[in-house]
Amino acid sequence: MTPTPHAPLELRQHWRYVLGCFLGLASGVSSLYFYSSGLFLKPLAAEFGWTRGTASLGSLISSVLLGCAAPFIGQLIDRYGARRVTLISLVGLSTSFLLLGVWTQGLASFLTLVTVLTLLGGATSPLSFTRILVGKFSRQRGLALGIAITGTGVGAILVPLIVTPAIASFGWRATYLGLAAVVLALLPLIAYFLRGADAAPVEEGRRRAPQGSLKALADPRFFRIAAVFLLCSVGIFGTIVHIVPMLTDLGLSPNRAAGLASILGVAVIVGRIVTGLLLDMFDAARLSATLFTLSATGMLLLSTGKPALVLPGLLMTGFAVGAEFDLAAYLVSRRFPLNLYSTLFGGVYATVAIGAGVGPFLAGRLFDSSGSYISWLCLAAGLLLAAAMICLMERPAAHATGTVAAAGSGES
């Protein structure tokens, strides 16, 4: 996309893509499935006699599988177009929810259906929706990404409020059917708002990924970006998953701890929009370093154990939680040819998924060995500061001038 003196009109011109991506992310696997999976643990465990750990296997398998599959899903998006792949994947996600409600008869069938859901619904993640936005925006790319990715934050707030009473009133099977209906109901709206998203009037060849594009994952610049988001995801997700027990250990009541933890949802939404605005004004690597340092400071405040520092610590930590995907999407889109975007962003997504699995486990192990979260919070802060240092070693990228110049990969 070539910047023009009227670039501030980008958002006005392409608002429907932002809205379509927002709705898609709010109803996709990263929101509707991820934030609802924990709500089904107790009813599934009660019906089939599973332990809580056994019931959690579905979330673990889904996270690991999506991370492994992400670069290959990215290749499909680069080859066939994000809109086409996403709409098919939304149908697959809806069908998978339906099958979970109807065909789950035990652990083997449940895990099989979760695997099917992950593979069929994997393209409803930020992989596809960010690809649409980086292809349509240049000057206001950061803001567009920030607004759209708040869809997952909205999901984090609304899904528990809707799914929990639905399970209590209608049962877990009927609730899975309800989730299938939600995705199916939003599908026509998403398809309408994203019409023309795969059009490439200038960059005609961008929808066909070059052969061997997975080799781009070996680029040293990609390794640095992947290392940054692996480090920050381990630190951030490890802290977020344990935040409620961490607060109750400080003497807060469970209700008070849950109320403070809910502030993270607000911080996620605000963080993504503000970060998006700042990405359009400042170098992305320097901004990333600043946000990671801010989050590390928040974790160190939490490690003091002082109740007066809990709220500022949570807000500072949560602000970075709200920035990881738009920062990654922006960095990849500015530093690599656009026709490799989905494959490379899929690689970053894989590192985030790995970090999201390793972080909570490591935090729990450190708590078991020390009896407190202080050692974990110090380690998490160190990981984020290391990520910030890697960012500061990056050369500033040309700002708002499109992606790295490459034959056949200019922005439309």
C-alpha cells in the first residue's frame, strides 16, 4: 500500500475490514474456544469422572497443535488468500463445536474432537485477520491492528459472562451447540465486511507463496523476532495464569482477587489500541522494548507483596499483554516481504503458543519449590528485560513506507 498525503483517511476508507477482523477474532479459536475451554472443565470432569488435569488435556493439545500447525496454516493463507481460508475455517470451527456437543462420549472422543477443532478452526486465529489488515493499511497499520485485536479482549470479558450461566441452565452439551450457532450467525457478517479482502490490484502475485517459503523461517531477523516473543510470552502468560492464586497469597479475598484480575481485561483492550496508535508514530522495536520494560516493572512491583502496589503492577503488566500480537504482526509486516507474512507470522505465533504452555508450568514449579511467587516474578521480569534488550539491538526500520522492498512484494 503506497502512503499518500491522505493516509489518515485509511481507517475511514477501510473501516469495514477492521470491523470484520474484529468480529472474526472475537468469534475465532483464540477467543471463543480459548476463553471458554476452562469453563467446561468441571462439568466434563463431573460427567465422565475425569480429574481436573485430565479435563485440561484438551486445552494443552489445542495450544501445542495450533503452535505447530501455525506456519503451515500461514502457507495456506499466503497461497489462497486470507478471506477464503478464514471463512472455510469459521465453518470448520462451528462444525467442531457442534460435534463436541453431540459426539463427546469419553476422553478419546473428546481429545479427537478438540484436535479436529484446532486443525479446522486454526485459521480463525490472528494469523489470517492480521494478514488482511497489513495488506490494506500502511500509515495506520498499527491502529488498525490494535482495534481489530481487541476482539480477543472483548471475548475474554464476554465469554465467561455468557458461557457460565448457559452451562448452569442448559448443560455443557447444549452450550457447545450454542457456541456453534454463534459462529454460524456471525459468519455472514464477517464475510460481508471482508469482501474484496483478497484482491491484489498492484501485488497480483502475493496470494501465491513462493516455493520453499518455509526457508524464510531460518532468516536471522526472524529468529530475533521469534526469540523476543518466546521470552515475553513465557513471562507474561506464566504470570497471568497464576494471577488469582498469586493475589490470594497476598491475603486478598478470592472475590477481591478475581475483581482485580478482571482489570487485566480492560488493560488488554486499552493496551492494544494505545499500542496501535503508537506503532504508527514510533519505531516498532523501540516501542516493544519500552512496553516489555514497563511490564517487567509491573511484575517487580507485584513481587514486593505490598497491597498498595498490586493495582499499578497489574495495569503495567496487563498493558504489555495487550500488545503482543499487534507488535509481532507489525514487526513481521515491516521487515519482510508481504507475500511471506502469514508463514513468518505463523512461526512467531508458534513461539507464543510454546511460551504460553511453558510459562504457567514453570511458574507453578518455582512456586512448589520456593513456596511463593517471588522467584517466578523476578525471573519473568528478567525474561521481559532480555526481550527488550534484543529489541534495542534491532536497527530502526523505515517507518510507514511499506514492507521491505522485494520483487513482486510491494503493498497494494
